[in-house]
Amino acid sequence: MAQTDTATPVLDLGASSIDLTRQICDIESVSGNETTLADAIVASLEGFAHLEIIRDGDTVVARTNLGRAERVVIAGHIDTVPLNNNLPTHFEIIDGRDYLWGRGTVDMKAGVAVQLKLAAELADPSVDLTWMWYDHEEVSAALNGLGRLAANRPDLFVGDFAILGEPSNSQIEGGCNGNLRIEVRTFGLRAHSARGWVGDNAVHKLAPILNTLAGYQAREVEVDGLVYREGLNAVGISGGVAGNIIPDEAMVHINYRFAPNRSGDEAIAHMHELFGEYDITVVDLAEGARPGLDAPLAQQFLEAVGGVAKPKYGWTDVARFSALGMPAVNFGPGDPLKAHADDERVLLTQITECEEALRVWLMRRG
Amino acid sequence: MAQTDTATPVLDLGASSIDLTRQICDIESVSGNETTLADAIVASLEGFAHLEIIRDGDTVVARTNLGRAERVVIAGHIDTVPLNNNLPTHFEIIDGRDYLWGRGTVDMKAGVAVQLKLAAELADPSVDLTWMWYDHEEVSAALNGLGRLAANRPDLFVGDFAILGEPSNSQIEGGCNGNLRIEVRTFGLRAHSARGWVGDNAVHKLAPILNTLAGYQAREVEVDGLVYREGLNAVGISGGVAGNIIPDEAMVHINYRFAPNRSGDEAIAHMHELFGEYDITVVDLAEGARPGLDAPLAQQFLEAVGGVAKPKYGWTDVARFSALGMPAVNFGPGDPLKAHADDERVLLTQITECEEALRVWLMRRG
């Protein structure tokens, strides 16, 4: 039978998690273009009687309803940042180690592959499971599929522990830093630069702000046993009207990554301590998430995975679960430093390690 | 006879210089649209036997060939900056003083009106005269009509003294500051702002540059008896990739107005003294012009006009004459602080003062 161009690709959940990663990566799903992959996920899971499938836009939920005492949510996003000539995937060997190269291999289709494979396989896990694969993580928070699902179907966000498959070198990374962006503005008086003394240069007034940024000693803060490293950086600067005009306005765009023992309001207050004499506009704020590693299921999971939990510096959707009172950690294959990189690539052993650790923990009894 | 829309407007050179200013201003001639006004100027002068008329594009030259011992060049541009609902002109009284309001009244059609009236009237001046009215002064130097004429017809740029009718409150303003623009760049290493310490923030590295600018004490320099005030200003600043990226490049756009005893090369060298550790790109350089007030004709002109000569801060086309070895001053009606202003307006008494001073000087004998 001829297959049409619009046919849903078939995912083979019986293949190895490495092969499955490759299948999923080769279905391009840059944010906004997730429908084909979401269709493929639904099609691949429909035959499994132990799973209830729910779809919301291009977000797919599959859950067991086994009446277990505890429920674990395991989630991953299915979109990627835009391509840069890095699809289709290929295998490569670097310094004697095997990698899968290509967009999405790290962030985070290897994690999605492991989750899909285990969702199909684990018909009798020790806890009830809610698997979530969601769209639009790599773009504006307003579009985030997990956020939309939480608004549309809050009943699905019930659980005792959550695991987000974001790349963490298949080690547990707890919580995440908060993320604040502000614009700090200076004002002056416009004038012709031939008679600059008639005006008041707003760009020159940025000097103390840059001095503060350049000299800032970012904190390292222990929260629930993990040490979070903060960061305060200019991520943009602008000002100027024309080559012969004294600028009457200038702006520094500042990004503050703050440890999760500080609330968003406290982070804003800290910016006012530093830049209080200037005009400050908050343009983005995402609360951090405490690591939550003291939760019993988290402890059990830590033991099963082994190794030492680390802090997650970047903001991830674990903060959404944390805000709902559900302890949550990041756990997925791939080096986060390779996320979004043009040479994005995942170490194959991390994919199988992640798969095996989750399987052992989710199947163990007593 | 019916007049068509495309008929050349008629300038009445027998009218007062105030009325003539109004006639000329009401022929809109924003840079690039000078043809109608240039046509009108040629038409108005063609009947005068003492004038030889030369046209180059929308630049018009009219000169006497009387065999006088000395020749004076008197020039003015006929274009204006764009309108902002400030045409047609009207008369207005502010604080009991009479003004003509509207685009071009200051910069510099009142000066052009005085020149046109005297060009027609002075058939027997004490020196030979070369009048020049040129296009495209208010835009890129590459388009400047005076520059084009100097290239096409260098033979016309012969003279012992030059007067540019730029607004100077009908006082003599000598020479002009030089004008240098540079871009100073810093470089770093791009990184995700969640792990800013992996990168190197180029925007933070701008701090010492802004400190230098904010603390800079601009010189006041006496040149040929006039005190020039310099200026060093950021006229623009930029940097940044995205809200979550440590910027790897940033730039400050700097404008240095330097006294005319400093050459362009020396001005660039001074920038290297200040910012030598950074990447510097010269984006624009115009030499200054010494006031040239020690020239005999300049001294004579000073005496005739009376008052005290002042330095010109802004760059004007006097520098072109200066570069050709011809002493040149600015002398025209209008307050330069009102040039390009939305409420551009010229004091009527300045128009007649300018006219009378030029007439007296150009007609005196011995």
C-alpha cells in the first residue's frame, strides 16, 4: 500500500531507547510544529491497555490507573529550538565514545524516548504513573503546553513526586534557580552633539550601573543541601538617536538568576537595592524551585539512581510542579551545555543509563 | 495666461530681504527636492548682465568678472531638513519681537535671501564676487552639492576669502570644530545566562569606557584668538543577543568634536590614548577649520560688521574652503539653536542687519 506524505510516522517502541531517540529526533518538531510528533506518540501508545491517553492540543498524557498508594508524574517537552543544519541525526564517535548527533538529541528527545519506551513497557509499576509530553517549551512561557494543560486539566496534576526529563547527564538535578529580567533606564536631555554641554547624556549615566554589574559578587547559596550559584548579567544595552545627538534615554537589560530560597519578590527587592536610584521595569519573572530532595519518594529515587544530586541552574518546568506543591527533579540524558548548540549530541551510554535507572526504581517493590 | 502646476515660481529680488526669505521658504526644498528652488533662482538672476550663471545639478553659481584685485566667495545651501508641519511660513510676535516662523527660516533661507538680493543689486562691488547656492547640505557628506561642485569645477573655487551664510545671529563665527565619530567595541564569550560564569560578558566590559566618557573634561582651546569648546560624547550604545544569553560583543558609538588646531589624525590619536585597549573603528571624520580671522579681508569684514567674532562649534562647509586654503567664516541671520527645531523662526531684524552689513562691506572703497 502506498503511504501518503501526510501519513503519521510510526514509532517503534520495541526498539532500543537509542534507536527510538533517533526516530523521534528525525521527526522535526521545532516549537509550533509538534503536531506530527504528537500524532505519532498517540498512535504508538494507543494499543497499550494499561494506559489512559489524554490529548490537549499537541500535549499528550498517558497514565496508569492501578490504585497504587503513590503517583509519580514524569514529563518531557517534545519541541526543539530551530534547526541549524543539524538534522537528520547521525551516529559519531568522539574520543572513542559513541554519540548521537543532531537537533533535539540533548534537549530533550533522548529523555522523551526513554519515557515513551518505559510508558509502553511498564504495565505493572510500583507506583501509578502519569506521563506527560508537551509542546512549546522552548518559546514564550505564555505558550508552554504544560502551563496550558495545568490550566485546562488541573485534575491531571496530582501526584507525590515529579521527574522532568531535561538533560542532566542522567544525574539528578534538584530544583532550579529563579529567573528575573529587568530593564534599567537612565534619562537625560537631547541636544546637538556640537554643543553637548547644552544636553545631558543618558548613556554616560549608565556607567555606575555597569560598574555595579562588573563588580558584582554572585552568591552561592545552599538550599536543602544543594549549592545554587546565582548570576547577575547585562544581557542587552541600548541607547542613541543619531550620530550627532546627545542621547536622552538609555537602557540596560539585566538578567538575575536567583537561588530558590529567594522569592521573586525578594529578587526584585534586591534589584532595587542595587539600582534603586534608576527607573526599573520588570519584564520577566519566574520563581525558582527548591530541590525537594527531602521528600520520601525523592530519597528513594536518589538511592536507586546513585551518585550525588546536583543543583539545576537553569529554569525548568520543575518550578511548575514545585509551585503546585509537588517535589520535582530534573533527570534526563544529555549534557545541558550541549543543549541548543549547533553540535548538539548525546552520549549513548547516558540514554541507556537513564532508562535503566528509571526502570529499576519504578519496578522495585517494598 | 493660465499657469501650469509645473511653472517655475517667480522670486521677486526687488522685494525686501524679509519678504524674499518668506518667498524662498514657501518653496519647499527638503534635501533631494531642490530643483524647483534652483530653477527659480536661475530664472530670477538671468536678467542681470553683471552676473555669469553656472549650474551644476541643483547648485547655482553666479559671479562677477570685473577684474577686481580680490575675489570673495559667498555661499549658502538651499535645502532644508524635513518638514514637521512647519510650512507655510507665517509672521509672529514673541515678547514684542517680530519673527518669521517656519522650516528653513533659520537654516538657512534667510541667509540665501540676503545673498540673492545682494547678488542682483551689487553690480559694482569693491571685490569680485562668486555666489554659490547649493543642494544636499543637510544629508550625507557624499551628496553635498558644494563638494560635488568642487570636484566638477575646481576653477570656481578661487578666491581670497569666503563667507558661508549659516545661521550665526548675524555675527561672525570663525572656523569650526572638527568632527570625529568612532565605534569602540568590547568582546567576550557567549554563554547561556543560567551559567553566566562559563561566558565572558562584553557589556560589562563597557564600564571603563563609560567611566572615561562620564569623567572626561573637555578642553577649551584658543585658536587664532577664538576659544573653541570641545566635546566627547557617547551618541549610541548597543549589545545583546537575547534575554538569556551573555553578550559576546558590545559597542559604544562616540562623537568627538575637536578644536581646529588639532588635525583629524591627532583627534584619532587622542581616541587611542583614551580607549587604546579596545577595538576602535573610525566611522566618520571631518577636519575642523581654523577661523582664519588674521586674513586681511577677514579683518576688514570684522571691522565692517562690528561686534566680536565667536567660534563656531558645529561643523559647517567653511571647512571645505579652509581646506582649499581660503579663509572662511560663517555669517548669517538666525539663532543656530533654532536650526532644525520644530519652532524654527528667525528674528526679522537679524535678516536686515545681515543684509546691511554685507552691503556696506562689499561696496566700500579704499
